[in-house]
Amino acid sequence: MSEANRSDKIVIDAVFSEYTFPNFLDPIKERAREFEELHPEYRIEIGSFYFQNLGEEVSKAALAGRPPTIASYYSGASQLARDTLTADGRPLFTTVEKAIGGRDEILGHPVVIDDIVTACRDFYTIDGSFAAMPLTLSTMHMYTNTTLLRAAGVREVPRTWQGIEAACAAVAELVDGPSHGISWANDGKFFQQAMAQLGGRLTDAANGRTGRATSIDLASPEMMSYVTWWHRMHRDGHYLYTGQVEDWAGSFKAFAEQQVVFRLSSSFDAAYMVRAGQEGGFGVEVTPTPYNGDLPLAGNWIGGDGIWLADGLDKATEDGALAFMQYLSSPRAVAEWHKVYGSSPTTYASVARLEREGWFDGHPHHRVAIEQLDSTNGTPGASGAILGHFAQIQHRMMDAMEDVMGRGAEPVARFTEVAAEAARLLDDYGSFCLATGPRPAHCLLIDS
């Protein structure tokens, strides 16, 4: 179609986060072309920024008077999305639920927000309203070299911290066995996963869901429970410390080369981890992240992206944007997105479709995320936190753990110190976001 013929279309300016997956947005672009065929009055303009830059770019566009219609933000940047302003100082985004207004369908597309996976729906429900449509969804898994585990005499993959310690002790007795029992990256997501499992709240206001988070506690009993367990695993020689933060590649290499029996990583890694076992000649079992067996399991960290909707749109543009969101969340679209990239299905209808197709029979490792995400008790702590300056605060946690493992710092004392640093960062963010005018660049940082 020529540009002249396209100029009369209702334009949906859709900006998405880009990641390091090759051709990441190709399926989204294909869905956009399909949507245009179904609704020739619309044109979907797909744009993208690397996920860490998206917040700053959207903010600049909004302040310049040309905001996108929809934008997908990394889950950890949800507060940043909420705080992004238009040129006249209003919040850029409304909530998807408010815009839908109780409708069952929009432009002939069924509204699916009531079918969203419960843990994901809980995460994006803020101030009592479902804020953003999930596009991708992930959590944390454990990957086990079952060949080595069986050689150590352990028949079942452990599900608790206590079971992991016992299994690692058995592995340490193997002659010519691996150098360590377990590894995972020193990354903020693992702190979030542990807090969600323990039901611990990082912030006030129901973990940032009933109002702006204004206080943070990185020295809570739940956080200290996790930090001291991690420290003990390292001290006892069970945890492989690779020597640098965010070393996902290092922990993967250790697992693939059978230097460790267990690895904690994203559910996005499931296919890669299973393939590493096939290529290395060892069995791999995928299970939920182990938790503290002395306490009930509350929930899981929620990763991925949510699509946010601009406020103040004319009805035709808003309905087109909402309909496109529902189309992206249709069972077929979600199932295909899952098959290509391993994103956990965001709706129960898409799970049912994949089951009917026999997908999980051939790929049982992908079923684990669905079952794990459904093990939530719905409390605020189980859903993970929403707060400002989250990227910087996570890096403070990572730096503190680096000091504990690499420099011999005492865990409780070091995290008590970093708790004060985190509180200052949150106060700093709040002071800018409660004022008018552009946000400084350091308030727009996004990290994974």
C-alpha cells in the first residue's frame, strides 16, 4: 500500500522494548500486519528501543508532545511507566482496565484481562486497577544435572534450601565430581525471587501497589534469611562464585561443563539448558526455584514486559490500541510467541491451546513456569515490588553481596548498611517525581 493510501489511517504508534534475542519483534510485526488486514482503517507503526533506553526515549517523546500510543516496559520499570509525564505535566499512561471500561469485546476482539495468569494479573494490578497488558512473562527456575545428582546418590531433585544443602554435601563427596554444587548470577532478580517466595515486602504501601512506595527495607528478616543462606552456601564451598556481578554466562558455562549440578536462572533459559544437557550427554530436569522449607511458599518473581496505554486518546485510537492489545493476547498469538521465545503463556486460554496441541507433551520443561506461577497466595509480598530507582537499588544489593562473597563482609552488617543507601535512593527518586518538570536521566534508568 502506498504512503498516500495509508495517510488516512488511524495510526497506533506502538513502541516495544528490544532484547538480545535475534529478530525479537518479528512475531509482533506479523500480528500487526494481520490486525491491519482485519481492520483496514488502522495502521500499526511498530517502533522499538533497547529495553534499558526505552523509559528515557518515551519520556523525551512525551515531553516533546509526540508520545506513543502504547509502549512496553520491562516489569521492573513499572513505577517509571507510572511516573512518565506528558508535556503539560499529566501522567502519560492510564490503566488498561479503566480504558476497557467493563467491555467484553473491542472491535470484535474478546477482552482477555480476566483470563490473565493470576500471578501476572496480581503483579500488574496497581491501586486496584489492572494497569498494563503483559506481553512476555517469566520467572526463575532451577536446572539440575540429574546424571551427576544420581551419581551422588540423590534420587529426587530437592525443592527447598535445606534439600539443596544436603544434596550439595552429597555431591561434594563424589570422587572426581564437580567443583561446586550450585551456581547462579549475582543479580537483583534473585533477591526479588527469594522475597516473593518468602512473602516479604521490600516496600510500604502493599509493596508499592496501594500507593507510591516511600520506604524500603533491605535488612528485613526475609531478606536476611536469604542472604545468610546464600552466604552459608558460599562459605561451605557449595556455591560457585564466578567473581563478578550479573555473570549469567559464567553460571551457564559452569553448568554446561558440569562444574556444578544445579543452576538457578530465568525460565526463558529452559530450552537452552535442556539443549546443553543433550549436547553434553547428561540429563537435565527443570523445577521451580528452591525455597526456605521452614516457611510456607508465597509466590514468585514476575519478569517480562507489560504494554502501557497512553491516556487522553480519542475513542477511535484508544479502541484500536486496546483491540490490538487483545489481539496480541489471543490464544493463537500468545501460543506462537511462547513457542518462538519461551515466554511463559500469559493467559489460561493460551495454555489450554498449547495443551490441546500436545506442545507440553513434547516440551515438558515449558510447563514448569505455568505451574510455578500458579503457586501464589496472592499477598502483596508474593507479587514482587513496584518502586522507583529499582535499577540502582538492585545494584546496591548486588554490590553488597559481592562484598560478602568476595571481600569477607559480614552479611547482616553489610545489608543493614545498604538498606540505608537504598532508602536514600528511593527518597531521591520521590523528590524528583513528586515535582513538576523533566526527570533527570538517573531517574529513568532501567535494568533487567
